[in-house]
Amino acid sequence: MYDLQDTFTDAHEDENWKNHVSSELRDALEKLDERSRDIIFHRWLSNEKSTLSELGEKHSISAERVRQLELSTLTRLKALLGNIPMMIAA
């Protein structure tokens, strides 16, 4: 039998989870320096992804340095977000 209350509860819990993760991500991003935050935003969070070269020009560094900063920043974000358990899709 289809239980509308269970469906509503599941949807509500999913929404709460998404809000929690979004909040945690915002908090973690705020702990980054401005350049690192900008690189992560434009490489991972923007609808229009920037290339390493574009970000290198923007920040007056090489594309390779952007790649290094991106990698180290992703590692730092992973550590900052490490307390969030991964939600397993049903």
C-alpha cells in the first residue's frame, strides 16, 4: 500500500540532508583563501567551467600552478567535509 506520510517524510528528510550538506560546503568554502575558493568555484561549482589556462591568466599564475592549487584545495575540502557521511542512494 502506498503511504503518503512516508513519502512526505522521506522527501522532507532528503531536503533537510541537502540543506545540511549545502551549509557544510558553504562553511568549508569560507575557510579557503579567496584564490583557492575562486578556482574551486570556477572549476567545479559553476555552470560554465573555466579552463586551467583561463584561471591562470586571471590569477597571474601558470595553468600548472592552478592545477596544483585545485588538487590541494580539493584535498583540504575533503578533510573539512570529512564529518559528513555519504548518503547512499536507494
